[in-house]
Amino acid sequence: ATNLAVAKALCESFGFVVEMASDGVEAVEAVDRAHFDIILMDIRMPRMDGVAATRAIHDRQSQAGKTPILALTANNDHADVQTYLAAGMCAVVEKPIAPHRLLNALGAALNQVDVEETTASTCRLAG
């Protein structure tokens, strides 16, 4: 809960409009209902973990329309990172969250350099 609150506050401070989900099932359901520019996905969640939720979300999307999903985790050794990337995540943001690393990962995933361009972006936080 603390990491989710920190991630939400940081994303909002970067100019994102944030919608939150309490677990992977809610994240998948939200993506079925609405478009998100990017998703910050915690790995360890109740009901459905971040890897399973990422796969479920991307299975529902066309190849060209896949939403970028960033892993949010304290488990970031090489094998874990390879699992996240294989599931379709585009980057890993380590916990505890360093604001500059989160901003860099969000910008890279959105192919944006200027933070001000993100003000119209929507971010889904699942955790």
C-alpha cells in the first residue's frame, strides 16, 4: 500500500492522470473498459500477480496497440527481469522507488523527452 501511494503521488507530480487498481484482476478489468497510455504494474499482488496480469492485458490487445507496462518490484535480479520482459513488460522500476528512475522509465516507455508532454497521459497503477 505504501509503494502504491508513493507511485501515485510521483506519477501525479509528473503530470499524469492516475487510476489505481488493488490487484491484477482489477487492472485487467480496467484495461477492458478504458484506454491507458502506460501501466505501472506491481509484481506481487493478491488474486493475480503482475506477470499474469501483464500477459492477460496484452493477450486482449492487438500487436500494434499493446499498452507499455512497467514492472514495479523489489525482485530485480537478472532471472526475474528476464521473466518480466518475456511477459511483455518493457522495463523494471525498482522498489524503493527513486523518482528520477521512475520518470526516466515512464519517459522512455512513452518515447517522450519532455515531462510536460505527459500531462494528457493516463497511467494505471496496479498494486
